[in-house]
Amino acid sequence: MDFASIPSPSESVWHLGPVPIRAYALCLIAGIVVACWIAEARMRRRGAPEWAVLDLAVWAVPFGIVGGRLYHVFTSPDAYFGPDGDPWKTLAVWEGGLGIPGAILLGGVGVWLGCRQLKLPFTMVADSIILGIPVAQAIGRLGNWFNQELYGRPLDAWWAVQIDPDHRVAGYANYATFHPTFLYELLWNLGVALVVWLSDRRFKFGAGRAVALYVALYGIGRFWIEGLRIDPAEAMFGLRLNQWMSIIVVVAAVAYLLLARGTRQVFVYEGAERVAVDWDSAAAEDAGYVDGALPKGVLLTAPADADEGAGTPEPDETEDTRPEEDGVADEPSDEPQAEAGKTRDDG
């Protein structure tokens, strides 16, 4: 019996003159843009400086791409270092092959470095931006569809994906339709994003607990999806390496959720300085927060008198540095001194 199925795109690369435009790269870029947009909106509603996410992305994106590529090469080494492998292909990111665990790990290191530079609390930022990560992953998985890769075992069903003969895994040339595991992961990631968003609204996660929830949910989905895939990968004791990694991260994430303590923090101003406080504190209420977030369209601003008197030295600490005339210092004046220059908050 013939079944309807999902067709694969006939092309994944288009040329603008001599410049190749790759669908995989476009999907990655779109995912990054959407993740940054979500992160920026969430960080602003928690009082973070405007466009801080762009400064963080400068660190996180390259670190994430390098980490994702290293993890992919580590878990699928034969394609690069096996008998028919090509080591130079390790650099061909545009052809596909980014391991999400590696991307999250090194991407997190990039965010940490960015937070140090911006003087922002790392766990607070991580809980804010994590919602955009599974959405970005979902968009990025469309690139696997264009590349006709990361599909699963043969399948005869209306949701099976058609794979062209030259993209079929060795040993499966006689099959035409397969489990669209990239589609399963796309839908799972969107579900993870929804659960994290609803849970964070309900429980006001802090101390990195929203990140732990994402890691646990993603790991559960990745375990069963990975079990359907047939692309070459390292395996141990009957499970693929990615499945073992899923088990480890799920256990670690659940343990962290159970043991970690901390609630959501938001930024308020103390004078001219932006500081983090608990979302339900009096300081947060005074700053205009409602249920742990600023109303939409409202930005955290420093009080109008935040700079009053800032930088003005005490009289007994002021030294007379006026030039001497004829080698004799001027006599102290009884007239009041001019007001000292005021500092300005960069916001």
C-alpha cells in the first residue's frame, strides 16, 4: 500500500553569483535571531540594560558553534578520521553537524564571559535567556530537512520523510521513506519551550533552575529520538553516545532542580547603581514590577535624583590644587566653592 509522505527539498543551496546561500546556514541564523529577540524581551522585563543580549551574543554564538562542532566530531569521528574520512571536513559547518550538548556547554561559557564583562549575575541572565534556546533549536532543525540528514529508521506512514537515494545511509538504499527525527525534535523543542515558559511564570525560577528544567526536558526527548536514528555514531553497551549523554544530563539536571534554592531576581536601582533583588521584595515593587516583571513597554530607569551629590568630595578631603603665584600659595577663600561635576549613569 502506498502512503503519502513528507517530501524533502530538492535543493539546499542557492547561488547569488559566486556566493552560495545555504539553507542550513539560513536556518541557524534565523534561530539565533529569534533566540536573541526572545532573550532581549525577557531581560528587559527583568530590568537588564537595553540590548545587553547583543553583547552576550558576541561571546555565546561563536563559542556555541565551536562547541557544537567539536561535540559532533567527537560523537561521529569516522566521517572525519575513519578509513574514508576527511579531516578537513571538520571545518565544514555549513554542511551540517552541530551537537546540541556541546553548543549549550560552550555557549554557556560564552554567556558567562559576557556576564563578567557586563557585570551581570550569570544565573539570573541564564534563566532569562534559556527560553529562546529550544525555539532556536527548533528553527535550526529545519536545516536538517533541507540537507536530508538526521532521519531515523525506515517508516511507511503519512508523516514519513522522503530521502533521495544519494542521501540515504549505507545499507538503506532500498528504502525511500524514514522517520523524520529532525521533525520530532523540532516539535519536542517547541513543547519544551512552552513548559519552561509556563513553569517559570508559575514558580519564578532563579539560581539557574529554569536552565535545569530545560536541560532535563530536552535530554528526555533527545534520548528516545536518538534511539530512532540510523546515521553513524559511536555506541556503547547498545546505546548511542548521545543517549548516554542524555541520561547523564537528565540525572544531573533533576538533582539540581531538587537541591538548588533560589527565586527569580530582577534589577532595581540603588542610587545610580543597578542591583539585583528578589522579584517579590519591596524594592522590586517600588520599582514598578508586577508579578516579577516590568509591564510591557516599560524600561527600568534610574531615579531622577540618583546622581545628586555623586562625586562631590567632602570639604576636609578637598585639596587646593590652584597654581601658586610668586612661589606663595593662595590664601584659603571664604567664598563657597563651585559645585563639583556630577557623575552620569550609562544605564
